Amino acid sequence: MLDNYDISLINNILFLSGSGLDAESGIQTFRAADGLWAGHDVYSVCSATAFKNDPDTVYSFYNKRRRELKSVKPNQAHYSLVDLEKEFEVNIVTQNISGLHKKAGSTKVIELHGSLKKSFCLDNNHTFDWEDDLNASDLCPICQSQMRMGIVMFEENVYHLDEVQNLANKADLFVSTGTSLNVFPANALVDFFKKRNKPTIEINLERTVKSDLFDYGIYDKPATQSITEFKDLLIKKKREK
């Protein structure tokens, strides 16, 4: 991996992470057969339309997710990305809403789909940290409008796209890990890096619909192993130069 690439050219790394990275912390992935959406119509619990028509069901779904976070800890994959910050400029764009990257200690994290630990009000977008259950009866302490979970649902635009674009323009290496790459716009990042002629690596338990676009791939290993091995290899190559 990267054997034919001058490692001295890599200083700034952009990671895209998905639910596969959180799986070994005990958080179910969304798309697996036994995942969070199993037994649910996705749009009945994760869409803007569902929130409008049946908010109690949506609140309940995400309240359960938030309660689960209280007993969840980052795993070695998260900590390995923290270790990489000691040697490289590392930015993480995550589709996860768990907050585990930040909890592990990563300092530059963009939560593309928001966070379970955030809430905002419907009238004025006043935003707050939120640890407990959230329901339609909860009102903004500033303007008294209804509060909702601070996450992106289907039919809504993801957050921070301009910032992601800026980071992608500056990065020397793109790494996608723990994501099926089925969701736009995150899955378009590999296409962008290919146009820039920058190296791309996919680290995933299995191949994805975009695997053929990556220069290198690491598969068939859990994230705690594959991300740690990748971190060790990258640091070793840098120190050898």
C-alpha cells in the first residue's frame, strides 16, 4: 500500500467514516440485516416527513439511540485516528451521530449528519448540547419553540458541505472507512479525489459499490485491526523517510 507513492508528499489526510467504525463499540450499524433499521420502514423513523406526521415515533427512535450512548466507549479504531494526529494533519468527516470520534480525542471532526448529543429549536435554530430524552413537549429556553434532535434526516441537507469541500481541496490523501458509500454527497468524495489525482484508500469490512474507484483497499478485517495496522504502517513509512 502506497509503495509507489512518495510518503513525504502526504501531510494532510481526510478521513470519511461511517457506522462500521462504531460497530465494535457496540453501536449497531444502520444497514446491516440486524442493524438499526431492521424491522423499521426507514422513512417512518428517519425522514423529515415522518417527523412532521408522527414526531413521537421519531423522537422515540432517537431517544433510544441517545440512551445507548451513555454506556458506549470509543474503540481502538477511534484511538488510532487520534494517534495519527501526532504525525499528520488529520481531518475526519463522519456520517456517524455518536460523537465517539470527539470522545476519543480527535480534534478536527465534521459531523456531516449531526449529533445525537445536540438539539435545536424549530423557529430560530438555537442549538444546545443534549444528553437526555427529547420530546415534542421540550421547548427552547430562549424562544420557547419546539426542540428537535440535531441530526440530519432523509429529505434534509447534510451539514458543513462548504467546509468539507475546502478540506478536500487541501488534503493529500483520502481514506474511506466503515461506510457502505451508498449515501450522497459523502460517497462523491472519492470521485473528487480521483479528479485531483490524489491517492485514495478504502478500509472496510467488505467491498462497496465504489471500491473500484479506490487506488488501494483493505478488506475482511474489523476496523479495530485494519485502522490500527494502517496507522502503524503510515507512521512507520513517514519515519523511514
